[in-house]
Amino acid sequence: VPVHAGGLVWSGDLLLVADTRRGMRVFDLRDLTRLPPGAKGFWGCDYVLPQRGRWLAGASGSAPLRWSFASLDRTDPAGTWLVAGEYSAKGVGARVTRLPLEPLLAGERAEAVEVLVTDLPSMQGVARVDGSYWVSTSAGRRHRGHLWTGRPGSPFTQMAEALPVGPEDVSYDPTRRGLWTQTEHPGQRFVFCAVLPAASRVQD
């Protein structure tokens, strides 16, 4: 599938892949197939996973969202949310949003219930935890990344250089009370969990 795949979301048997201009590509892990002996898939892989479908994105009264990264919010008693956002080098007008997941899983239309204009440059990932948004931003190949947090109606607060060089997507882990992320540059690639500050562990 020729897409940037800037974000991955795993829900049940479904693997959802962010498609920058179109929304989310949908794969069913039950479709994972081992190729016959001697056959090779792309990049010499022994297994293939065909695309099952896609969730097409639209827009009403605003520019279409660029689906640069995504995650799931399972901390809200009201339900599970698909959280997504868009990368912009300068950050002007850059947004994060959330949509209810259940209608999408049922093959129905879902509309964003919240859109935040963050204006944060180089956003790479977003997670929503107990109503607060956590955003990772990068600062080039030589400088550490930053972690930001904010709630609707309030400005985002920066935790400067809280992340290594080249941070990417973030995913919340309730057992560790932290954000899993990974870094992207060759020779500097790590996967780790950044524990959230203690003050953030109490819901407002």
C-alpha cells in the first residue's frame, strides 16, 4: 500500500493505518497470509496482509484534515475515541481532533466532536488521556523533541526537550501511566515509554 503510514492504530482484529490525504486504511489481522514456499512479497516478506477497506475523510466548512498520526483514547467513560492530527512544519493552523470509534467499526459515518487548533510546529503524535491532549513535536535531526499538553479552551504547555531527537507517534499505556513512542532517525532509533508527570495523573 503506497502510503506514508504516519500512524498505526490497533483495535481488536483491525489494524488502522493513517493515509495522509484520505483518512484511514483498514486491515484485518485475520487476513494475514503466509506465502507459499519460494514466493516472496514486497521487501522479501514471507507474509502479506491485504487491505480490507478504508475510512474516507471528508470536511464541512474547513480544509480537510491531513491524517498524519493517530491513536486511541480508551480513558473516557463515554466511549473509545479515534484521535488524530496533522503535521505542519510551521504549525500555523495545525489541528488535532477526535471521533467516536464505534460508528466507524460498524461501518457508519462518524463526525468529529472536537477539533483543536494547536498551532504547534512539527507535531508528530497525539494521545488523549482523561480529557487532556498530549502531543509530541520534533525539532530536526540535532535537537531533542518536546512534549506538550493541553485541554480544550486552554493553551498548550510545553515540556521542553522532554523527548529524544526525532520523536514520532505516541500511545498511552494505562499500566505504566506513560506514553509509548519511538524515534525515527537512522542510528538513533529507540522505542520507549515516557512516564507522565505526577501532576497529570489526577483528572481535573
